[in-house]
Amino acid sequence: MLPSGDMPQRFAGMPVGDDVCSIPPICYFTDMPPAYVLQPASPSEARSAMVELQSALDLESFWKACLKLIGSTLPHRSCSLFFNIVDFQPTDARHHVLQPRNADYVPATSLTVSGPFLARHPQIRMYTYSQIASEDPDAARRRLMQEPDPEWNEFIHLAFWHDSAPEAVLSIHRPPDFSEVTEEERAFLEQLYPMIEAGLRRLRLVEGERARRQVYEHFLRYMPLSVLFVDGDDQLLFATAEAEKQCARWNRGLKVPAATDFELPGNVGRLFNQPALAGSQAESAGKPGAVQLSHPALSGLSARIERSWHFPGLQLRPCYVVTFLDAPASADQPAEPSQAALQILQQLTPSERRVAQLVGRGLRNEEIAEHLCRSRRTVEFQLNSIYRKLGISSRTQLVRALT
């Protein structure tokens, strides 16, 4: 049985013994027939559960898929997944409890019982409490320290390793009537092991990619660029803070009601279907694949849309790069700032950046004030602030620095 959204959830972080690492466990308490009668999954349900396990891209989906497979085959009182293990102690865990005898029961949140056994048996894949107790007389004492009133007589552990250290442990606690592990159950767990191992490896890679993406996006978001990326389904992939402001400005100029969430201007999105951006990757070879649209009401504001192709994969689809230009682009002035100019612009506030970029494109103070809907005095004040921050004293020096 799987935890569902309307089931009661209990949260506890109290240590069970002096040696126990305190982890806030997520516990799902569900009902189960007193005899722990299993409800075998049909072949289609079993295949569906295996697909879910092998395609899960986040820990919660992965954990629920594990529970679905285990719950259809192995009678158990509780099931735990320990991970982020440091020195044989987990720093995080997920728990699933079936019909606890004690209403306040909280599963063990550490590997106190099995830690010494794991240290003596590196790379062991499957073991039971009985195996530990047979070679470690102190195991029973550690068990009672961890759970003074244990609700199990036996457990089965699947240990997953990264080099010589355990990466995760799946713990299945058996009900009293099902203490012995049958050959069929062992065979099932041996088949399940490589699927869980592959899933953990996939999650580690996906989480690493997510972490890298967050770092890149955090760095790029506040760069002085008005750029956003949109996929082939017109879904936003990423936008800098400047691009979001320019989108809002574009929509306001068209008298589009302000939205609480980011909204791509409709007349910009429709350009994705223009002939210059259409066609397959092979058909587009050698073509510029870019179009530009001027705002119909705001002078100087335009959007340039370029097509970019994803890396080859199962679905080869284009994505689009939208760059907002805040002044008419001239033939002799680059629309995008150079690397040196970017480093300079990062020292300024977003408002100062726009003034500096317009100065770099040759606009006079009066033209800048009209373009940005500001007073000339405000523009002059911001220019003086820009000069101080950059350690320069003239308009000529600013233009030279940006070009």
C-alpha cells in the first residue's frame, strides 16, 4: 500500500538512544490486515511499478515506486530508506509504517544495529538481523538502545555502495509471523537490487545536473543581459531579470494587463512560426535562423529571436533565444555587449546599466531621457553616479570602456 495525500503524516526528530543519529523521519502510517495478507500485483501493475521505479527523477517518486513493488511481494511491518550516509550513519531517511502496535511508534532513524556489520563486510549487498546477531553478541543490546520496544523480530537490508562506502540502505522490517525470509523472497530482492541501484545512480546524476543548473542560473540571472530561452512548446526555460522587466515593459506598452507570473509577449511568441525560424535542422543548415520585431508603440524597443537546436537525442527539437534590445541597433554598433563591457556593466544598478548602454550606442541625454521616460536631470544624475563607480570622468571614456 502506498502513502496517499490524505493519509495522516507524522513528523518526529527525537533520538531513540544516546548513540542514535537524530533524523527527522517522514513517516506514513497506513492500515493493513492483521495477518499482513499481500495483494499480489497483476502483470500489468508489476510492469507499471517497474517502469515507475526505473524512470523516477526525484527521490519521492523513487521511494513510492519502491514501496509499490515491495508491498505486493514482501510482508513487512515497516520499510525505510536511509541515504546520505556518513561514517555508517545516515543523515536523511524515508519511512513507511504499516499498522504500528504502538500509536507513538517511530522507526529507527540510524544504522546503529548494522553499522559495525557493514564496516566488517564492505560491498555486501543483502543481509538480515539474524546474520548480524549470529556474529555480533552486542547487536541485541544496540537494538534495544535504538528501539526499547521493537516491533520486529527480523529485518532484511539491501546495501548500496559507492566505492567502499555505503551510499544507501533499504531496510525492510518483518512482522512477527513472517520472520523467516523465504527463497522466493530472496530471489525477488536479488532481482530488485539492480533496479534500485540503477535508480540511485540516476538520481545522483540528475541531482548533480540540477545543482549545476541552479548555480549557472543564479549567476546568469543578474547579468546585464535581456535574454530568455523558450523551448519548442513555447515554455520558458530561463530568463534573466532584465528580460523579465523588458517583457513586462513590452506588455504594458501594448496595454496587456499585468500578470502575476512571467508572460511572454504574444506577438513575440508568434514569430517562432515564421519561415526564417521553421524547418528541420538539416533544412536550416547555413540559414541565419533569426528574425527581429520592433515594438509597435515603444520607440527603440525590439526583440530578436534566434533558433538554436538541442543536442541530438530522442527528441530533436529547436529552442529559441529571445534578446530584447532597448535601442535601435545600428550597423556599426554590436547589439550585444562584449565580455569586457559585461564586466563593467555588472558594477552598475539595472537602471544605470540601461543609461550606460544607451550612451554607448551614441544617444544624447535628451534622447535617453525620452527613451526611458525620465527627466534629463535624472539621466545626468545617473551618469555622474556611473562615472564615480567606474572611476572615469567623461562620456567619451564611458563609450570607450563599453566598446
